[in-house]
Amino acid sequence: MENDSIVFHGNLQQLLEKVETGEMIPKLQASHAPMCKFFTAYYVISGIRHVVPLVHGPTGCPLYMSDFVRTRECCEIRGVPLEPTACTTLDESNIIYGGEGKLLEAVKEAYAKYHPDLIVILSCCCSGIIGDDVESIAREAEKLVGCRVLALRSEGFGGDFRSGYEDAFKLIMELMDPPKTTMEQTINILGARWGPSPTEFNWDMDEIERLLSEIGIKINAIIAGGCTVEQIRHAREVELNASWCYDWGQKLGDLMQERFGIPYSRTGQPYGLAATTEWLLGVATPLGMKEKALDVIERETREVEPDLAYLRQALSGKTAIIEISEFPGPIRALSLARMAAEFGAHPVVINVHPYTIKERMPSIKFLLETGVNPEIILTNGLFRLGSFRSSKETEDELEAIVKGYDNPLFFGNSGRFPPCPVVNLTLMNPTFQPQYGFKGIKNIATLVRQALENKDLPRSRLFKGMLYGTRTR
């Protein structure tokens, strides 16, 4: 494809090799910066019910988190009861003389006010720079209150967004008691983050729970997707760990297998029939429930056979253009690519940043091992300052790329205007959720049908102008 805006055009394996050899530098420009370690650690901790995250820092750090995470995303969208975020409100004096005494008093005040099951001290940049010993304060404070108190060094400069998730999951392991028994046919789901992320919502987890229940498999805890401290305490009593998303569950799964000997089912995201079958058998087979799982898969497959037939007919010979911008995120995009190929389309994934390849290296290699190796295109707009999200430049690049393929079909953000049918898979629309499993097959088939049947309807020029401006090149 001849296009001056294209920086890389190959497949996923070739992009991985370029990142590993340094030919493509996995470095983000300022406008592409992800959340810092503090933010992502907070997301995971907020996934535990009746916990008080205690931010050891000035008031600005918890403001966004408590408002966006716990009020808007969790309380208003997911129906999770509003829970508090506490803060030591460090000032200039504390920065000079230290804030450890103030932190100890804050832990006691948080417990007296809310009586939580767990308090987690989160250091931010200020307390990290002055070197307050949050771990020692947590141990001392635990003697003075009636719940566990843990400390997580989560200052933003101490790591990137991924280390925040992984360190928080690692901290959660300290809550896991030695097993007193084994809960037969019971698993943990790892890697959920019930702080907000536009790539994961609880409808998908509902479908996973439904299918597991049909097989007869129970879930002890979804870590950390709305689980309780009590569930975490019993996490070592299960027979198996499985992942909500291999990318985020992998680290905790490997750690629990290494430290506690709990097997970890390595499976991708259950998009489409093949991946859903693999996910269910990957859990059921180690539990000795393969035959029951096959019965459920056969029954569920019969129920969605009209949708499967439609997807095969509708996608056969098409080019599935999947762009990574606000949605769907890199791992979901690659899972969608696998699903599109399953139904006869040729997947093309646009703008997987080399930084994503570096930070998700184990997951990328896992996907390649499972045969996921779609065509990849990176554009100039991906590497321009201020152009990470949907912009005029990347919109123009997308439109030009789409024109270069036969029978294109765009999967992703409905705020894009490519000259082809748009399958609106954004997760903010609950009408067609979930996207995992057999219900996901039905919902995706409905969305594809809508896109194709309405392909000739004009889209709003006014809305496009509001998003990208009206200037032309």
C-alpha cells in the first residue's frame, strides 16, 4: 500500500522483532503518556469492597481518583456503593519535616470514621521524594486499629502504569491466608480492575460467570473486580486460577503458581466461538469437568448458530479494520482480529504503539503462540505530539487506509468516519453487551448487521466537524 503517512506496515511478529531489536523505539511522546503508577495502583485497590485507600500526599492526588473512579465510574455506572478515599493532606511543613506522624493519625481517623475491612496506604510523589517510611507506619498502625493496614509505594515517578497494576496485585497476595481446605471445582478470576478502564466492564464478567455456573464451576473471588477481603483471604483454597484478560491476569497468575502452587489457566479473551471454547475448556479440563463443559459449549453453540452463520456470511471476504484509539485497547483489538479471521475476514489492526508492544511483551508473545498474527499498520499521526487520541490527522490517515482495501468494515470507535460501514463496539453502550462468550457472539452479530444494513445512511457532518474541524488539507 502506497501511503506517505504509513510508518510501519507488516504483521504483529515483525513489529515485535523491530521493538526487540530497537529498530522501533518504544518510547511515548508527552501527549501519549499513560496513567502513572499511582493511578493504576489505586484502580486495583479500589476493586476491593469496603477498603479505604489512604493517599499519603497533598489533596490534589486523590481528587481525580475519588471523583472519577469511585463516584462517576463505580457508583454511577456500575452501581457499586460509594466508598471513601482518605488523604493525609500534606502541606509545606510536612514536606520539610516529614509526614509520618500525620499518616499514623490519618490511619486511626479513617478507621474510626469508616470501620473498613482494609486500609491501604498509597504513597504519591511528594511522600516518595521525602522518603516517608510508609511500610513501618502501616505495621505500627495495624496494631492500633481493627483491620489490616498495608502500604504500597506507588509514587508516580516510581514506575509506569503497568508496575502500578502489578505491584498492587502483588500486595494483595499478602492478604491470602494459608489454605485450611480446598474448595473443589472453584476458581479465582485474576486481572480485573474495578477502577475504571474503557476496555473492561462487568457485563463481560457476567457472561463468564453464567457459563461457568452452567458447567458447575464456582468463583471464589474476582481479583480485584469487586471482591471482598474475606474472599481474598480464601484465594489460596481454590483449585485453579483463570484470567479475566490474559494480559492483566498473567503476572498474578504466575506469582500465585510459583509461590502457592496454584495452577494458572493461560487463555486469551473469549471473543468468538473458538476463543470462548478455548477459555472454557482451559478452565474446565484441569478441574476434571471437560465433558460437562463440552455439553454446555455444544448447547450454547446451537443457540447462537444463526448468529454464527450470519457472521460467517457477513464477514467472509471482508477486511476488518480495527483501530486502537480510545477503544478497544491493544489486547482487545488483537482478540477482535482473531475473531474476525475466524469468521472469514482479513484483519488489519491500526496503530499499536511500540510502547504497547514493550509493556505487554508476555501477552503479545502469548497471542503470537496461539496464532494471532494480524496485519499491522502504524501511521505518522501515532507518533505526533498531541495526536494520540482521535485527531484530524489520524482521522485523515484512517480514511486513506480504508480506501486502499476491498470490502472494508471498521470495528471500533463510533467517533470515526471512515468511508465504510462502522461496527460500533465501544463498551460505553450497554445495549449490546457483553462482547465475551456466546451472548457476545449474538451482540456482535447484531452490531455487524446494523453496520451493514445502515451503511448508506449519511452520518452527521456537523458531528464530524465538532470532533475534527472543518478544514481540509
